[in-house]
Amino acid sequence: MGDIKQNFKIQPFTAIMYKNPKIYKITLDKFVSKFGEPLGIGKEYDFSSFTNYYEKEFGTELKKRMLVFDQPQSLQDFHKTKIWSNHLETEISEHRDSRDVNIDPGYLGLSKLVLFSTKNYSHRIYINDGIFAEVTLIYEYSEFKTQSWTYPDYADQKNIAFLSNMRQNIKRKAREKGYMLDLI
């Protein structure tokens, strides 16, 4: 029988998809207000080059950025970040019938990148409050590995390199400050 461990710490993660840089800035400011300063911000990339899934709602030439926040958070009830981000998408959109931003919240731990979703699917586990979680990337044998369901932009080597760099920073910080992560 394993010991039940409490209060794991994780680093908040989000990916923000947008067309208008002003909307990105507003979204970033809201995340900074909630989670503090980013530990790292990935380079802006052309999301439309990966998929046309959102074109009907958002149009073309979509951009996206990945962010990891500096202040570790308790994993307890962290899934509620998805509820908050859904409200945020509606709040900052300029149009009532569509969104101007799509937010993928989750967390980056030493062993994985987890994303939260309101949509159920075979690889997603129900957490609570209508929110599901999926392990999007697994850290194994010194690298992040994709899954069959990993979105193409999360599988891109530039984004994996960013996440790997963030993972190393998280590991260093946890050792320095003495808090327990999802995997030691």
C-alpha cells in the first residue's frame, strides 16, 4: 500500500490562441493577475499551419503562444482553472456569438504536460465540475513523448524544446525551494 501524499505542486501552463495581438495581451494580463509572472513565454507561432479546425469560428492566420507560470500551485482543485478560462474567453471577446481567444489551461509537471477540457473522450479522465484532464505529453527517458491524441502543435519540436527548457527550470526551482512536485 502506498502512502497518500498531499499538496503536490505544479506549474500553471496555458496556451493562448488568438488573431489580434491586443486580445493576447489582455489574456496574458488576466493570467498574470491570477498566477503571477511567467517563468517562460514560448515564441509566437502560426497555429493555422497546424490545423484549420478553428477557422470557421476565428478566421485564418491564427497565432498561438505557450506559457508556463513561475509561482507553483497546489494541484488540489486546479482543474477549476478551465472553468475560469472559459469565462475569460467570453468576457474578453468582442463578439457575442463567437470567441476572439481560445485558451488551453493545464499544468506542467516533471512527468507530464496535462491539459484540461470540457469535452470527454476515450483518453480523458473526468476530474470534477464538468472538467476532464488529458496527459498530452509524457516525459520519459529524458524527453517529452507525444501520444496518439497529442495535438500537432504540441508535438512540434520547437514547442517541445520550450517545454523541456521550462521543465529543467521547474526542477531546479523545486530543489532550491524544497517543495514536492508531481515526480521527484
